[in-house]
Amino acid sequence: MFSVLADINWLAVVIAAVASIVLAGLWFAVVIAKPYAVALGREGAPAPAQTAVTAAGPLVCLTVTVLTSAVLVEALDVTGLGDAVVFGLLVGVGYLGAMTFQIAINPNFPRPLYYGVLNAPFFVVTSVLSSVVLVAMR
């Protein structure tokens, strides 16, 4: 069932990953930059220094998420765009959105629900976007 790596459209994976990374840049640097700092309790504080991990880590994680979705799209034989949207919503809400809240609900996040509300939509949208790209280019 999961021996589908040869069937994956790798160009679709690259396009979906790049689209997700561009959306991440817009989402976190423009759309929610100030509220994000509030959610982390860092309003008015300078941004932390960027490291190799903080710069490359999110890009790698987004790419792994897209690749995982590509494997599941192939293994589950998702072919229609409507099914791609449903698949993207299922993964986005059921896994990525839920994990966003689960990660935030700990003592290190001063406003965990606010953090989740700011971040979960990004993961749901990128999941749907990736799924649609992966299926459309299948």
C-alpha cells in the first residue's frame, strides 16, 4: 500500500512545498507578525536571533509534511479536486491544527489558545493547498 514513492509527481511536491513556504513567509512575517509576538508574550521585545535551525527547520518541516501528504494521496488514490480539498481539511484540521494546539498547551506559551488560533489556519490552508496541487498534477 505504501510503496508509492515511484508514483509520486515530484514536481508537484516541489511546487506544493514552495507554495507552502511562500505562504509561511507571508503569514508569519506580514499577516500575524504582531499578534504572534503577543501570543508568545514577546510584544515589544526584539526578535530572537535567527539560527540555522530556526531558518531551515520550518522549511524542512513543511517539505516533510507535503511529502507525507503526497504519499497518502497516492496510497489512498485521491484523484478528484473535491476529494483533495476534503483530504487537505482532514489532515489540516485533524492532525496539523490539533497538533498546533497540543504543542501550545504547555506552560511555555503564555496565551496557548491565541497561539493556536493564529497558527492553525496556516496549517489547514497549506494542507488544502498542497493536497490540491498534488492531486491536480497527479
